[in-house]
Amino acid sequence: MKIRFGRHTINLPASRFGRLLIGAALVIGGIFGFLPILGFWMVPLGLLVLSIDLPAVRVWRRRAAVRIGRWIKVHLPALWQRLRGG
């Protein structure tokens, strides 16, 4: 299993339990983002990992991706063209 962020790729465990454990740990760690080392960035990353195995989170992620894409298309057309490869 892999997650891609543009040019970056993150390898995830093949087991469902491992992915659920990592995703839950990231979300829980993100809740304590005000502490040193932990950060609020962990929440969306944890939800992204959980969306691989949990349909409810997958629907949320897909809706968010569509909304963000529409916003970029309207408000940042130059970025939209670069992302589309044109």
C-alpha cells in the first residue's frame, strides 16, 4: 500500500490492522498537537490513512478533495493548469 503526495510516496503496511493502528495513532497524536513533537498536521494524515480501510472516512476524503479541487479551479486558475499538466 502506498499514499502519494505529488512526487512523494509513503509506504504503508500491507495488513489492515497495521494501517488502522497507524491512522488511529496519528489522529490521537494530532489531538495533542499543542505539545512539542506532536502536531495538528497529524490529524489529516491519520484520516487519510484511515480512509483506505474505512468507507465513512473515504467518503469524507473524496468530498473534501472535490471541494478543494473546485476551489482551486475557480480561485487559482494558474495552479489548476499546472496540476492538470497543461
